[in-house]
Amino acid sequence: MLSERILGSLIRDKGREGRRGFTLPRNDVDDVEFSAIVPKERLRSEKPGLPEVDEPTVVRHYTNLSRKNQAIDTTFYPLGSCTMKHNPRANEVAAANPGFAGLHPLQPEAQVQGALQVMHELQGFLAEISGLPAVSLQPLAGAQGELTSILMVRKFFEEAGDAGRTTVLVPSTAHGTNPATASMVGYGAKEIGVDEHGGVDVEELREAVDETTAALMITNPNTCGVYERNIREISEILHEAGAFLYMDGANMNANLGRMRPAEAGVDIMHYNLHKTFSTPHGGGGPGCGAIAATDVLAPFRPDPVVEREGEEFRFARPQKSIGRVAGFHGNFGPILRAWNYIKMHGPELRDVTDMAVLNANYVRAKLGGTYRIPYNELCKHEVVVQPPEGKKALDIAKGLIDFGYHPPTIYFPLVVKEAMLIEPTETESKETLDDFIGAMLELAETSNEELQAAPTGAPTRRLDETRAARKLKARW
């Protein structure tokens, strides 16, 4: 067993025969009865190869392992495009409530009315925030939310008998999953360039849109941290051609209470509940890529959604649903946390956006002049910078590890050479940002020889990442 090998190799030398941290209760199952349940050939003939250790040794072992990693609970985590913010512990308490955590997805609707009410109310909250009335909570992640959205667009054109729609337009500042989504749905992806402000090149878009265009997938604010100032004009160009405007809402913490996508002409979008609305994320989950759409696209939402009849809540299947995109009803934990987060903030939800934008522009202003700013204008929730001439983004990132910070995203967005994408999020204090800025400025003055040796204080030194990717060893 993998756990035996890991434990045995790491703390075997601390084990002693007979040492215990916990004693199992006496077996009260008769041997005859037990053998009827588990066949003899399935039983162990010898003890597992685990070290015999006391409880403090086990606790210290795993605590020390955790301290070798960097996390939002231990350090500032400015990973651009990821919104690695602090999530209030109150929402973790809500998600752990036994009345919710103990529910089973196959329980009758009459027994889960509280959970259904939470889902129904959250659908309403997300509709209000976006201005788009039709919401589904089923997608399990942002990428699945955008996939669901484009599947709904395709179903719309199929129902309309319009087989000529073959292309989805994707700006070069979009998230990397966007062209992959278009391909998975069966559309071709065509890239649209950026203008001098870091936004979609409207004239290039105008030339690209035709009767084969199904949708444009726009991220707003985009991955340069720039708000798409021409989004209303962009939506009009698409609508005149009979196409849809999809908005990747992964960066909605820069819009809450300040911009409603529907009023900009957006037809369908996804939220990352696990980024914007308080679920710790990373490492693959858990997440929720809830989608919101116009009434035109509402009939194609995934099955099921939650509806209210009088005082009762029930699951319902939209009329022309694309079907399920996940098992059962989605990830309920992130749904519950998001509901609680929005209830806690109420109308002050816009403060989240204001602080995210303020923090990002503070970093931009303090680093500007030493670091190069490719789009030197007010940014939104994140800012992209370039190192001083002669220095590499990778070396600055490795140097930050020695200062105790997780590095920002580097070499993304692709439209900026040596990009460093910094997202301070709305939860960091001015003191934390000042310390981080000080580290960035000091690294800018550090010799390349010293930078290339970093990190020097981490559990491991700089790794051969190219070799690791090509000769991956996924087993212990």
C-alpha cells in the first residue's frame, strides 16, 4: 500500500515495537460471523508494514510536512488569475454543519428542503449580481462552466436549424481553457488580437465576425488585469451577426456590485464560486462553475435546477436541457459557502471589488518605474509587470521564495514577454503588500548571479522543471 511505503520510509526509524497512540476497541464480531462477511483469502496473514509510533510523533510528522509547502494560511499568495485569497472561517463552519454535511443526494426532496432553499436563493443572488436571470449551479469547475455555456450555445443553434455556425472567437488575453472548450464542443477556435490598451482589438474582431461565428469568449477583466472598455461595442458586433457573447467570469471579484454583465450585452457567463465566493481552492477542487444566462438560453441549462412552488422547493428539468454535466446536483459545499458569503456581505459585496482593485493598483504604482508596466493604466484585480531589462521572470519568482512568498504567475498572459501576473486579492493588508513590494524592489537590484542561485532557503533547491515534465515520476 502507498500509505505504508510513505509512512514506513519517513518515520520508521522513530517506531518502536509496542508503542501506541491509539488502541482499537476490542473486537466484538464473532470470528464465524466475520469470515462470512470477508472471505479468508482477503484477510491479511501478517501485520501491515507500518511503524509503531505514538500520537505526538504522527502529528509532528504531518505538521512538519505541511510546513514545507507554501499556502494562503502561511504566506502571501499573489498567484495571478487564481484569486488565492483568505476565505472566512465562518463559511467553513457553515459548510461543516451536520444538517448539511450529512445529507445524501438521493434523499427525497421533502427531507432536504433547507438545502434546496439554499440552492434556490443562491441562484437568485447570482442572477441579481450578473443581471442574467437563468442560473445553473451544476458545473463543478470554471472550465466546466465555460464548457456548459458553449454547449448551450451549440444546442441553441441546433434547435434553430443553423448548421453554419462553426467558429468560436477567442481573444489572445483569454484563459487558456477557452480555446480548448471551443474544440471540445466541436467548434473551431480563432484568435483575436489585443489593442494598445490590452483589450480586444475591435477592428480585428469586426473583420473576423461573420455568419459562421457562434460566440466570442471574452474574459473581463482579462488576464492583463485590464477592463474591456469596448465590451458594449463588442456585444453589438456579435449580436448583429446573430452570435452570442460569452463572458468568462473567473475574475468577477473585480466586478461585484460595480458592473453587471447583462448590462454590457453579455448573453451567458460562468462564475467561479470557489474563487469569488469563498471556497479554498487549488489542487483540482472542490469547485463550482455556476453559469448565468439570458432567457433565450435558459431552456438549455443543465438538468436539474431548483424551482419554488408555493412554500416547497423542488428539482426541475429545463425544457430543452443539454442534460447533466455532473453527477447529482453539483458540489454542494462551495454552493453553501457562496450562499453564506453573499449573505454575510449583503449590499457591501461591492467592497470586495473596491479593495481588490485598490490593492492591485497600489502594487502597480509602487512597482512602476523599477518594473516595466506593459499596460500602464488603471488595472482591475491584478497587474501584469515585467522585470527590469536583463532580468528573468523565473529568477525573480525563485527569489521571492527566499523572502517567504509564493511567486506570482509567470510567463502568462502569453501576449506579454517575461510576464509576472500579480493578484494581491481583496483580503491582504497594506502592511503585507508593502513587505511584498519591498522584496520585489530588492530582487530587482540583486545580481543575476545571486538570483540564479535562488531559492537557497527552501526545502529543495531549483529543480530541472523541463526534465521533470518530460520524465515525470508519479509514484513514490
